[in-house]
Amino acid sequence: MKKYMHFEGLRGIAAFIVFIAHFKPTFCTDINKNFLNNIGAGGIKEQAFLENFLSLLYEGTLPVFIFWLMSAYVILIKLFDVSRNSNNRYLIEASTKRYFRLAIPVFFSSLLCFILLKTNLIYNNELANYLGKGYQDGWLNLWYNFVPGTIHFLKTTIVEVFIPGNSNYNIALWTMNPELLGSFLCFGLFAVIGKNKQRFSLYITICIFLMIAGIRDTTYFYYVVFLIGIIWCDSINSTDDGIYLKEKIKNIFNARVTPIFLLLTGFGVTILSDTLFPIHKNLYFFFTFPVKAIGFTLLINNFESIKKLFSIKPLTFMGKISFSFYLIHIPVMFSFGIYLFMYAGISSPYKILIIFFILTFVTIVLSYFFMKLVDKKAISISDRIGKYFANNQ
């Protein structure tokens, strides 16, 4: 299978932005406002305008939409490979292994949180009380306000993380419910209409219904992004001929103007909403996250120079450990990171910066070992499970 090294680099950057997105409300919740004030951007509208760009560095939801878009694309590539998926063999393999591929590393990352909670080494509530207003009533103090129990842990981690989406033990795991359901949306649509010559018309119809539903509940926008990933992958990688709309859609995805148009639209709508004409909050959500996520991903994919930049070794390394990095950064931050802040005696005026670099380094190192010891094993075990069902179809 063709290597998408720029996807690895993008995945690594996205995971690191999620890390920053949680570092900010943990240690320096007002850093963005302080920065804007220091550069003289004191007006409300001026700050709202600049926040649209500054927030790219610390907004954690946008990277998650990028994860989902790439996930849908990568999941489906092998399904459109006739040599791999003859008689739907790979469809059976991929769909039966998917839960285990996610569940094994999810379990061990949550187990780390469980052990830290049991040994009183999670300090987020303590730090919130120490820092006072803005933290006591903010994001930092929302988590881990319960007594962990073994049965509760097992039920939550094995089942409820995925259905209905309970992330009590590892708050980063709210994404696992959409990830699993979005994966099965990919498999299901391929199984039902993957060879239909009118399938792109059906994709677009489903996408429209999901977008309309998203105006009432933004959860539906999660699956819009998965569906766009399906349409993108199908148009680029399927080999059957005479498919209605396929070539036109392929040209749209491959065009350099497409990501530029999406990003101009996404930023344009949100900036106008922040400064002049407020729009419905769910539409704002749509233009802030799905539209920009698709735009940024296609920007990196469609421009060769940007693609090469995101394919450099440091970024692809981060991409390889990105899932592990994503899974364990919260327990590392809420234990080791907060311990450094409160008890390590760092008195430098650059205390936050020092902690940021130490915590980043430690999280990367631990993520590498988690990837080697857990994530790779999860891939191997889930592959065997998938092949077992595929061989016994």
C-alpha cells in the first residue's frame, strides 16, 4: 500500500496541538488573552479576529476532526484494492478487528489513569484549588471527582468508552465513540453501496441529511467528516469504471483551489460571526471544525512542497507515536506535569516554559515505549482476530 508519510506528519502535529490544548487550561488558561493584550490588541472585535488564527495553536477539537477525516480515508484504501478485498475478505477482516485495535491501547491508557487515581497521584483538583479562580470553576476542576472502583473501571473502559462514550478514566477518550461508530459507517457504506454505480449520489444525499441534522445536534457533523473521507478515498482509489460523478468529485478533491476555498470560507464565516453578524452556534461549529479540518488536510495533501514538509522524519516520528501520545498525555500531564509545577521547586520566571519542555520530552519518551509495548501488540492481536474471521467466512 502506498505510504502517506505526510498523513503521518499531520497526525503528529495534530496530536501535539491536542497536548497544547490541554496544557493551556491546566497551567496557563489566560495565556492567549495576555498575549493579545501585550501586543496591543485590546478591542473585543480585534481580539475575536486574531483568536481565529491564534487558536489554531491550542484548539484541540480541530485536530480531532483531522484525525477522523484521515481515519476514514486510510480505513477504506485497502477495501478498494481488489487484490486484497476479493470476496470482501478484507472488509470482514477490517470490521471484526476494529474494536480490538482501539480497545487494547485504550484499556492500558485508562489502566494507567486508574492506578494513578488509586495511588492519589492525579493532582488536577489540587492544582485547581491552588490556582484559584479561573481554575476552580474551569476546565481543570471538572475531572476525576469520583472514587475509582475496579468494576466501574472495567465496565467503563471495555464498554462505555465506546458506547455511549464515557471518558471518566481518561478524558481524551471522548473521541473513541465517534471513531468506532465512524469506522463502522465506513465499513457499512462500503458493504451496502461500495460497488453501486450511483454511490456518489447516495454519498452526497446522506451527507446533506447529516448536515441538516447537525444544525440541531453537532454530533452529526462528526460523521459528515467521516463521510467526506469516504467520498475522497473512493474517488481517488476505486478502480471500477462508469461511476456517476466520480471523476468530477475526484477533480474537486485534487484541485489546489479546493483547500484554499474551504479555508477562506471557514475563516471568513467565523470571523464575520465573531465581529459583525453572529450565526447559529451549530453552524459556527460546522465552519470552525469540519470545514477547516477538510481544508487543512487537503492543503497538505494537494501542495507538493507542503506535503514534503510534513513528510520530514521528526514529524513522521511524531505521527508513528501519535495515537500513544494522544492516549497517555493526560495521565502524564495530570500526574508528573502538575507535580513539577507544585512540588519541584522551580522558581524561574520561565517556570511554565520549563515545565512545558520537560513534560513534552517525557510524554514523547513514554509514548514511544507505549507504542512499542502496547500499540504494536494491539495491532498484531487485532490483525490475528480479523484474519481468523476472514478465513472462516
